[in-house]
Amino acid sequence: MSINFNSKVRYNRLYRSNGDINEARPFHPSQKGSAELTSFESDRGRIINSAAIRRLQQKTQVFPLERNSAVRSRLTHSMEVQQVGRYIVQEVFKQLNKEKKEEYRLDILERQFESIVEMACLMHDIGNPPFGHFGEQAINDWFGKQLYKLIKTDLPDPRIDLPEPLYRDLSNFEGNAQGIRLVHTLLGLNLTYSQVSAILKYTRRGDQLSPKELKKIDPTSTDDLSYLKKKVGYYVCEDDFVSKLRCCLSIEEGCRSPFSYIMEAADDISYGIADIEDAVEKNIINRTHLGQILIKEYADLFAEYESATANEMADIVKLASESAERAKNCATSHFFITLRVEINRRLPKYAASQFIENIEAIYHGRFNRALIEDKSTQHALVQTLKNIAVKYAFCAPEVEARELQGYRIITGLLDIYKPILRLERNTFEQMIEGKRGTPLYETRLFKKLPNKHLRAYINAMETDAINALPYKYNVDIWEFYFRVRLIQDYISGMTDQFAFDEYRALMVID
């Protein structure tokens, strides 16, 4: 951690490690070396008051376009993750002995650490498009099919040949990577590098092959950071920002910050039980049968988890069922209250103990798995909840029907805005400059694009910005790349309801 220390030796030791907590921001680099709490309170205010957080209230958790307010949105889910993340940090500081606190200089940074993790948990889903992972897949499928076709056959004067790295980057839309783009490029929140590092969940750039893809090319290849690279963590266009972040926080390439491990664990702990509770609320799962389902799923997993305790889930279900019986008319509510209490008595403490047990690898960002992913009892509990959510909630006919609707809405909107991508560069630039004589239909579409997205496009096309990109392609190639990003930014930033309304309006559906 790069902080002002009395001991120069300790400063050098910690500065070389990951997990920096300092208040440096992209536009205030001179502040590096301090970690005043007020800087992270400022981050908190910027995040909570951002439009991206407000939009989460109308984005899907499991049930798209849900009108029942008792069922979770992305915002209510993120608030629950926030609470669990905060609890894990508190457990870390409770379990750490004095010597470890001093060694990692955590004795004076508890509130800063807690604030960074808490806000990362609140932000962790801000890059997700409408209709969740199905919306993400729709975007990738559309661009995977359309990009080369756009350039080679649709453009009236095809002057560019899209290089393979940029094709890969543009057809690898990922909510986590879009979150990095959103807070830095689109919203310009100017958060501390420390705060942003906490949502950099994966460390692979969008143009890079995944470990699995590399393995297919060379079966002998190995990567001791394969877990951290299994998904795209940021795009080519944010490479300069992420490089500066790594430099400021002394994070090696391919590694991540310790905060992200806790954020990830908090999400894993929260969403399984939440998705099951929502499925019960929607009458997809019968609560009276849920206990049996939980016990059976855990028993099926038990054989694979060599360190797991045989009756752990049965004990939890017994307590939850007894609580439900005593509650009478509030039986379901009390069942889930007790279930959550018992789960949260076990998992956050275990995540904290795993953090401490592996603190050296975690602080260097090289711990190559999730905190609760070790074939333990706690891992079996988490996986049980996830499996039941997949088997019963996500596969429910209502959910699948809504996902198909969402897929059609996203692809339909991309079809509608496709003419923007077919324009020649000069014509598009004339639209930006407000010149007359541009195609009428495309001009009407262009006017619907938000100003903040257009500003991001314009800023990206400045000479200094182009020169900072990792590839030295010509300006025409980068112009097309950032025009695609412009459309992706707009569509992915929509809420479920806005995307639905926009699709109906533009498809002339009454």
C-alpha cells in the first residue's frame, strides 16, 4: 500500500504489494501517497448519487420487467451484497491479529477498506445491460454476426478492414468491463484508483484470448492466473486508464486488488438465497418443499466436496423450518430470515478466514480462485443455493419467456440503430457538427443518442487519445470501433422498461 509511513522499510515493502489504498484519482495524480478517509467518503457520494446506481432499480436480477416490488431488482440485490461485503471486512479486522494488521498497515485503514469494499459491492452490477446475462448474450451474438458484414458488404465504400483483436474486443461485451467504462469514460466520476480497482473483477483485456482458447491452440500452455482471466475485465479503449491504475496501485498485469475478492465473495453469498426467495415469492418454488430440495441438492454435492460436513444443510433447514412453524401467518418470511441468518453466520466469517489465510497471495493479487471455492462445507452451501436457483428460478417458463422477449428487444434495437454504423465516417462527423443535408432517417436516430455517450466518442477521437491506444491502427479503423462502442454504450445503458418502451415505439407496436 502506498501510504505515508514513518518506517521507510515498511513503506517499500508494502508499496510493492498489491492492495494499495491511496487517494490518487485520474485527474489528481499528485495526491498519491495519502489515504485520507474523506477521499473515500467523496467516492461514496459520487457513486450513490450517480445515474448508473439509480438505473439499477429498473434492471433485471432474475425476473425481467417484474412489477412485483417484493421481488429483487439489481439495486436491491446490490444493497444486500453491500451489507455482506461490509460484514466480511468487519470479520477480517476482527480475526486479524495485531502483528498482521501492522504488517499490512491495516491498523489505520479499517474504515477506508470497509468503504471501498462496500461501494464496490453497490457498483458491481452497474455495467449489466437490460435483461441481465441474456441481454449480454444478445449484444455479443448480434455483433459477432454483424461486424464483418457491416464492413465488407454493407458500407457503400468499405475503406477499412477490422483487425481481429478489435473484432474480438467488440464481440466480447461483458458487464464487468462495461462497469469500468461506465465509471471512468462515460460518467467521468473520477473515482480514486483504489475504489475502481475493487470492481476490476477480471483482468483480461477484451482483445485477448481466454485461457481456454489458448489451451485449444497450445494444449501444453498453462496460466497460474487462469481464474482471474476467465472473463473479460476491461476493453481495449480503457487500456490506458487500467494501465495507469495498475501503475498507481502497484498491481502487476493479470493480477487484481484484494478488495475485489471480498466483493466477489459477497455477491456469491447473496445471490443464491435471494434468487430462491424470489422464486418462492413468484410461486415458482413451493416453500413447504424447499427444505427437501435444499437437503437433497446438498447431499448430491457432498460426495464431490471432500472437506464438507454431511448434515450442514439439514441442520440449517431444520432451524428455518422450526422458525416458520412458530411464525404461523408469517411462515415464509421467517423461514428465509432464519435461513439467511444461518447462512450468514457461516459464510462471511469463512470468507474472512480465507482472506486472512491467503493474505499474501491476495495482497499480491495472485490468488487464483474465489474465496469460497475450496470444496469445503461453505463452498457446498454456496453451490447448493446457486444450483437450486439455476434449476428452479432461471429455468422457470415465465423467466425463459421473458428472456426470449429481452433477447428480441435487444437485437431489435440493434437492428434499428444499425444504419448509424453503416454511415461513412464523413457523414457521421457532419451529423455531430450539426450540418444540414445528412440522411433524414439516420439523423433522427442520431438525435436520440445521449450527449454523454457522444462526448465519449468525440473525446476518444482526439489525437492524444488515439495515440494512447495499444494498437497503431489508422484513424478510420478507430473511428468505426468507437462508433460501435457508442451504440453498445447506449443500448447497454438502458433499463429493462426503457428498452421495452423504445423497442415498441420504434417498431410501431401499439
